[in-house]
Amino acid sequence: MVNTTEQFARFIELRDIRVKSHGRTILSIPHAIIPADRISACIGPNGAGKTTLLKLLDGLIKPDTGTVSYSFANKTALVLHHTPMIKASTRANLAMIQDADSTVTDTEVQQVIERVGLENLASTPAHKLSAGERQKLCLGRAILKKPNLVLLDEPTANLDPNTTEQVEEMIRDFDTQNTDVIFSSHQLAQVQRLAQYIIFIDHGEIKEKGPVGPFFSNPQTQAAKRYLHQELLTD
């Protein structure tokens, strides 16, 4: 792995991490410092371990070995690519956050519904929402958790261009409100639009990381060069 000397205001440190599933190693990270003070993108081939890494950073899963430590008092919100909805209205699905955090008020729920552009669908059954509308609902849940770090797994997968643009703007809004973001994406153009930092993962290992510009213009590892070449051909 390259680029190990960066200095960050807030960061997550991984040491001796190993995550296994059904006898197979999903993540193997001897040591890595991941920034939590900017928008960072986790990229890599399908099955590389990106979703598992996000779950690990959130604490949703625990490593089989090793430690995950934060340089700050972390409060994370994880939005997975497939998030289940209860059989109820959009508002009720959003207001579920109140079950876990009684300090969230009805006024805040209404404000978030408006912020994510779902005010006209508040009474609509959540299962009837489009993919883009469901993603806005999931982002609304994340907002209500009042996190200082949001973890997004493929936040615009299968969305139309207009909804993709709206979701990207919400991601920028997190950043401007001092809520930092780590997201995974296969869309390299999107990564270049949004991210300031890259975490490139392949076969469960962080092979390369660093600022976006140098990564795209001059990747340091053969794995990253091969991935960029393949993905840019298909973009």
C-alpha cells in the first residue's frame, strides 16, 4: 500500500484487520489511516470488500482480528445500497429514527422531509416510492441521526441522471455542514466530481490511497492502473 504519511484533522486507524466469511477472507488490512475530515471515495472491483469496509467503519460488523479506532468521538450513519422499508408511509419510515432517539422532534422530521424533497410524498406508502425516492428517504434517516460521519454504499446506483444530481448535491451538503462522508462508487466521473480522497481496495486489501487528482493522473500500483484502465473504457 502506498501513501501512508498523510496528516488528517480527524481519522480512522485500522490495525491488523481481518474479516472472514464462510472461511474466506473478505478484508485483510495490516494498517491503514483513513481520513474522516473530507469527502472520501472507496473504489475497486465488484467483490473487492468495499461494502464490508463501510460496515466495519460503522461498527455494524466486528473484525475477526484487529482494531478500528477513531481519533474523534464518532457518530456514524450508514446507508446501504439495499435498505428495507416498513409497510407504512414515507413519513413513518423517516420517523422510525425517533424510536432510537427520542430527542428527534416531529418538526425535525418535517424539516428533513422537505430538505430531501419528499414533502409531496409524505403520506405515500414507502414501498411505492421509486428507487431515487427511497434513496432520498434513506439519506433523510441519516440526516436525522445527526452524525459527524456518513457512510454511503453506492448512493446513486440505478438512479436516473436527474436524481443522481440531487443525491450528489445532498452529499455536498453533508460536507458543507461539517458532516464528513465516505462513499463507495463504481462511477469514476462521480468520484472525481465529489471526492477529495481515494481509498482503492482490491481483493480485500487497501492497495492505494491518496488525493483524487494524483490517483487518477498517476496511480502508483499496477492494480490501480489496471482498474482505472478497465473502468474508464466502460464509462
